[in-house]
Amino acid sequence: MALKLKRPESALLTTKEAASFLSLSEKTLVMDRHKAARKGATLQFPYIKFGTTVRYKRSDLEALIDASRVE
């Protein structure tokens, strides 16, 4: 079941909303953040952090999808 977003298209998404948008698990996004923080690796999924609050820009995720397209 798809998660219904209650925010405008350009809004910031929670980890749960971003995972649903990308059809991934929340754990995938959390592990990506932790891996980059620990090992200095490049983030696959860019995010914004306000204190302990993490958000994903929908437009960043859409750009990632477009850049990942294989033709």
C-alpha cells in the first residue's frame, strides 16, 4: 500500500515517506546515512539534517531517479 503524502510536491519528506516514494525500506536509507558518516563514503541518497531531524527533498530523489535511468 502506497503512503499518501500530505505535503506539496516540493516538500521535505521523512525517512518513511522517502522510502515509500523510492519503494525501498527505511533501513536502506538509514544504512546509507550511517555508512557515509562512518566511512566517508559518498551518499547515494542526499538528505538534509536539522539537529536530529532528517528530511529528504523530493526533487533530489526525483533527480536521483532520473540520473539512474538506463536506456
